[in-house]
Amino acid sequence: MGWNTFGQVLTTLRANKLRSFLSMFGITWGVLSLILLTATGEGFRVAQYESFRKLGQDILIIWGGRTSVQYEGFQAGRWIPLRYEDYEILQREARLLKAVSPELIRDDLVARTPLNYGTFAIRGVLPEYQEMRTIEIAHGRLINPADCAEGRLVCVIGSEVNKQLFNDKISVGETVRIEGYPFTVIGLMSYKELNSNYWGQDHSSIFIPYQTMRRLFPNPDPSVSPFWVNNLIAAPLRHDLYEEAETEVRRILGRHRFFDPEDEDALAIWNTGRSMEMLDLMMRSLQIFLGVVGLVTLTLGALGVLNIMLVAVRERVAEIGIRRAVGARRRDILTQFLLESLTISGLAGGTGLAVGLGLCAVVNRLPVQSVLFAGMIVSPWIAGGAATAFALVALAAAVYPAWQAARMDPVEALRFEPN
């Protein structure tokens, strides 16, 4: 049987070119749709995940708020500003946090070089902040503990700041004057763009040691404590502890600042771990939806193959009867039609897979990637899932027509006269 049977399959396909093409087109389009839709969904998911990673994976961004309920004799409506001592309290008492940093921000300070000047977000931070916020360096180094302890005039600048102040040259070792104070550039950030932020883009920011910021550029509002901070950044010990870590922060600060830990208005907390979980659920749901759409398209293509093969069986009843009369077994007939269906599906599916991967590669070479879309990503599970889905529907479309052909009675087949 073997190669002889396969040769008969190819002969039959060549003899019915239009029918074979129409059968193959449905499968090709189905596989192509499945690849493109799921790859697009994966591109959106990866882009969103990367954006949250750059913002700070699983971190808590904490701001002061205003109480909404009475607590231990204190009326509702009190303003709870954050201070440096809140950072010290969390660092000392929190058991579910692996790192904490205050952040002091000014956006009204002029940064100047001989080439240009501008106003940027000046952020006073501690070394721990840089890891939590994924501050990655292209050239130079990050702020270290000695910079903070000695209150050094050093800074790490974003790529957009470097473009405006230094015309995109490598500026490590150069001087930028902030309100007249000479800061040495010790680090140049890698390009970083976010689709979510809380005080502008990091690439448009200048990072300096917190102690230097507090000494030179405290908050200009005289009604605010000189130890006031804009916000705190905290990271839980593990990804799965982000909810418990937030509860602990509210409990500790509530005890020291006299507000109800259950009062969510007293502290405004952006829990990026929770946001990431919600976003991941949304993106997974989108991928499942797109995958189902692609699978439905593939199934419709398989139904087309099934229908055309059933027509082929009916047209070749006499041929089946003759082959059975001269000694062909049911297994031979089953194999013939099964191979014919699978060959059509295999060639069509392979074409759809190749075209789909090719289109994804072409799109990924175009300048379409952004913080919202990372390109058309064909991950191993997408390729494996598409191949498995294709194999199942192709086999389902092949078995029934082949079984119909094999079960024919040879005498009845010889007597059959098409209408």
C-alpha cells in the first residue's frame, strides 16, 4: 500500500484541482486566522506586562489622603500628609515589605547646561527606589548609599533629558546645573516609556539623592513640614503578598498617624500588583476570545473539507465498488480517503502556518511596536496550540468521509447510479 496509496492520493488531487483548492483555502484561512489573532493578543499582553514591569512590578505607590471617618476622637476630613518619618516607621516595623523609599519631587526647578535648559521632574530618592521602579542604566551607574549619606551633587538623567540638555551624546561625567547647583551626571538611563505613570515619564526626569534633594530643594510651601514627602514607594516580600502588604502599611501608619486602617481614603495607594492581576486577567480573556474566533474560523474550514470529501465519496461510488470487487479491503478504501483528506488539510495547514509566521515576522520588522503593542508574538504555546487545534479538526474532517467510503457494500456500490 504505502507509497502506491499516496501516489493515488496525489493523482486524485491533481484531477480535481478546483475542488482541492477550495478545500485547502478554508483550512489555510483558518490556520492563518488562528495564528494572527492569538499572536496579536499576545503582543498586547506582553506590552502591558512590560509597561508595568518598568513602572515597578508589584510595588505600592503611597500618597497622603484625607480621612473619611472619625477615629479615636479625631474628626473625619483630616489631611494625612506623608513625612520622612513614615518611611522610617515602615522600614522599622513592616514585616511584609522588602524595601521602602521616600520620594520628594519638584517640577518647578530649572536644569541648565551650556547647550540648553528646561524644567523637568527632579526626584529625590534612595538607592532602593531605583530597583523597585526599574531604573535601568545605559551608561554610568545608579545612585548609591554613599551618594545619599554624603548628600552628593550627583544625578541620573532620563533619555529625554539627555536629548534636550546634551543633544543625545553620552553625558556621564558632564555637569548640569539645577537652580545654579552643579550636579555631575553619574548615570544615563536606558530609554523607558510608560503607558501609566504618576508624575510624568521617567525618561523626562532627573534623579538625585534624597538627602541632597531635602537639603537643597525642600517643598517651598511654608505650611508643610520640611520633612514632607510626595509619596512612598514600597515593595512586598513576594508577588503573592501584595494585598497583605497593603493591609500592613495601612495598619502601621494608621496606628502612628491616628486614622482608621479600614479608611481607604486616609491613604491613597496604587497597588500595581493588584492592577497587574486585573490587567493579566483582561488580556488572557482577550486572548481566549481571539483564539476562539480563530478556532471557529478553522472549524468552518474543516467543515468545508468534510463537505467536499463527502461529495467526492458520492462521486466515486462506482470506483469504490470496482476496487472492492478486484480485492481491495475496507482498510485500503479507508486509508485512501483518509490520506486524501489529511493531505489536503496538511498542505493547507502548513501553508497557513508558514504565511502566518511570515506575516508576523514582517509586522515585527515594521516600526509599529509601542508601549501598547509589542508586535505579533508567536510564543511556543501559541504555535503548539494552533498545531494541536489544526490536527484535531483536520482529523475530525477526514475520519467521517473515509469511514463512509469504507463501509459501502461493494455490490450496492457497483449498482449505484448517480442522479
